[in-house]
Amino acid sequence: PAALNIPDYPEVIPNPMDLGTVGRKLERGEYAHFRDFQAECELTFQNCVRCNPAGTDAHTMGDAMLKELEKKWVELGFC
């Protein structure tokens, strides 16, 4: 976090998650249930929204991805 100039990241984001970690866990078969995968995908984008101020591209895209994921989960019948 210090190298990225976000030293307060651990206080703002108590449960960090990123798509690289999600991808590695998916490839290794580490998700016991679809809901675990879903939760970590959502956590990734929730953290993005929480960590970036409203109006920034990162916040806007994180919010858009949350909405798109929810839409896709419904379309796939997982919600």
C-alpha cells in the first residue's frame, strides 16, 4: 500500500481481494462452491468502490462491474 501511495488501505479495506487471486484460486480448483467464487468476485469490486472516491474512473468501473456481475448471476440462475 505504501508503494501505491495508499498507506491507509489496510484500515479502509479489512478483507483485500483482487482478480489475480480469484483467477489463481479458480485455476487451482480452490473454490468448494460457486457461492465462494461469487463472494470473492463481489468483494473485489466492493473494495474498489470503497477505496476510490466517487466520480473517479476506478469507483465508476467498480460499481459498474458489481451491477454487471449481479445481472449475470441472475441470468445464469445463481441468484
